[in-house]
Amino acid sequence: MSFVRLGWTTLKSQFPSVIILFLYQLLWGLFLYRLVDTAVTALLQRYPDPPPTALSRILFLLEGQINLWSNPDVRLYCWLLVGMAVLRLILTPLIQAGIFYGFTPAESRSPGFPLFRGMKEFGKPVLLFYGLELILALLPAFWIVPRLLSLWPGLAGVETPITTWLAGFGWVLGWLIYGWLIRQCLLFAQFGYLFKAGVWNSLLLCFRSLLQAISISAILGAFGLLLFLLFGTASWVWTGMLALILQQTYPFFRNTFRVWRIASQFHLWQSKTQKS
């Protein structure tokens, strides 16, 4: 709990970065909403439900397949989606680099806003670590996804054996645990590289302090889950404008817990580095 409290103290100095991260995700959500509203909703409004004849639905699907390959608007929306996804893959590690830079002592920082200064100082190495994290996290997909697809006929069946459900749940749970371990190891490796303490030494510290790192993630994850349930329940009970406000403000609290977790892990790494 001491590292969680230290992380909260650091979080208060990182509050402007949390607000920028919230606005960044809010704009991304607005882009997706506008894309769905202009492209997908207009298409679904033409769906014949109920169809006047049995042939109408088939003709609708055939027309959709033809337009998918020949309509320039479809290609435009696809390129917009790809471009925004690439932009998000670039901006996310840059913002994370700014958060990391906020952990440096104030007297050793360069002049300027820490978030933007960190993008310049730490941007390139954090971008490389982020790409490595994506590759390592997605690598098991080539092995796990085919096995999950092989279980799909059993999962979709009416009388599904419990062993089939357990097998699918086991693959997904193992993948999630593996992904968390990869993120945790690379987080400590980034701390070691950015703050000149050594990458390999930081990786060893990560494995030695794994139980404490798990406890930090479990504590803040439990708080985040509780907040998610409260927001979800309130949105479900009180629909309307209040539900819309809660849905739009929830990413702010989610980003707060994200930065809080990173700050707590940084203090854990720092304490282990000073002792070694």
C-alpha cells in the first residue's frame, strides 16, 4: 500500500497529463462515433426489416458486396479508419513518454510543459518499446486463435460440455496473464533505460518484485472495477442526460487509475533500484 500512496502523490503532479490523455481519448471516441453515424447507420437504415419479399434481404447483401469493392466512399472510410489507427499507435506511446518524463525530479527537467517535453526527450525509445510490446503481446494469437476457433462450434452448441467452456476460458485467461507479464517486464525495462539504471538489471528487479507488482495492479484494478460497476449501474438505472454524462466522464477516471498504476510501479522500481 505504501507504493500506492506514493503513486497517488505523484499522480497529483501529473494531473494536467491525465486531462490531456482524457481529451485525447474523448476525441478518438468522437471520431469513431461520427464514422459509425455517417457510414454504418446510413447503411443499416436501408436494411429491409421486415423484408417485403424473401428476395429483398439477399439483394441487399449482394448490393453490399458489390459496393464494398466498387464504391469509392467505402475505400475512403477504410483509409480513414486505418490512418486514425496508425495515428493512435503513434500518439499513445508519445503521451506515455510524457508521463514517464513527469517522474524525473523537477530540478533536472528541461524547461517547458513536462508532457510535451517528455514526448521529445523520451518519445523514440518509448515508441520502440511500445512496438515491441505489441509484437510480443500479439505473438501468441497465431497459436491461440486457431484453437479458440476450433472450439467455436462447441461453444455455439446448445448443450456445450463444461470442459469446452473451461478450455476456451483457460486459453483466454492464459493470454491475459501473459500480456500483463509482458507489459510489466517492459515497463520496468523502460524505467531502467530512460532513467539510466540498466535494462537487464530492471528486468531482474521486475521478477524479484513480481508479487508486489501484482498486489499494486490488483488493488488499483479492484478500485477501477468498482468504479466501472458504479458508473455502469448508474447509467443503467438513470438513463438520459445523466447516463450520457457518466459515459463521457468515465474515461477520465479510467485514465486516472492508469497513470496512478504506472506511478506506483515506478516507485516500486525506484525503491528496488536504490536497494540493489
